[in-house]
Amino acid sequence: MIIRRIDLTSFLCSLITDLRTAFDLLDRDQDGMVTPTELQFMLRNLGIHVSDELIDGLMKEASKTGE
């Protein structure tokens, strides 16, 4: 069995970079926020069709303020 050590700092930097890239793809107008319209657009482009109510619920769940 081969055990490979992972450099935690390198791993975390890579993870943060990947998350930032994913966020930037969602944030089409690059204002630092993902709107329900932007989320709906991305999901539809991925072939995922969800109701506006579900989008609103997802946005509320992800919001720091719950709004």
C-alpha cells in the first residue's frame, strides 16, 4: 500500500481556488453576489430545471441573514 502525504496548505489553497472559480461562474455580473436569476440561469444551462420557489429556498438557506 502506498501512502501519500498531502501538503495541507497546498490542498486548502487549491480548494479555495476551485471554490472561487465556481462562485465566479455563478456571479455573472461580477458584483460579488449570486442572485436567484444567476443561480437559475446556471442550473438551466446544466439541464436542471427547478421551480422559483426552490431557488428562493436555496437562496434563503445560503444567506447569512436568512433573507
